Amino acid sequence: MAQCLQCEAELPSEYRYCPWCATPQRRKLVEFFMGTDVDAGRALRVSRYLPERRVRFSVWDETGEARAAVSIGEDEAARLAEFVAPLPNKPSLLDDLRAFVRR
């Protein structure tokens, strides 16, 4: 049994809201990312659960139904963020020449 985050009443851990005071028992941030090209109409939903410190991805189809989901921990989420982060801009040949002339 878990305790309510607000009123401290005992409740099963799978409850999302306390049945006595209605306080949400899970805290999460949610973002949707729309598909492109052949995946237009589909979406990726990313939920960050707090304080559990896990991230859940779910793939939604054109009808609004979740087709697949997977959860990853904070370490894997950080690794994923690094993987999808934009690559640093490589200086162009013109930038290299300008830097050389300034010396």
C-alpha cells in the first residue's frame, strides 16, 4: 500500500488519484511530436514521470490509439537526448579563411 501525497491516506499504488481527497498521485509532463512524410497523422507521445524519474514513449496512430509503448530510465533518456541533439555547426571554408586572415 502507498500513501496519498496530500492527505497521507493509504491507497493501492496503482491509483492515479486519491479517492478521498482527489490529489493526483502521479506527476508527469507530456509532449506530443507529430510524424512527418509517411508517418503524417501519427504521433510520438513522450511522458516524463516525476518523481519516478522515468520516461515513457508511446506511438499513436491516425485513429488516436496507442500502438506501442516503452519506458526508459533517466540514464537512457539522457543518452537519447544526446543522440537526437543537433550536431554542432562545422565552420565553413569561408569561416576558416576569415579566421586565418585575422591572425
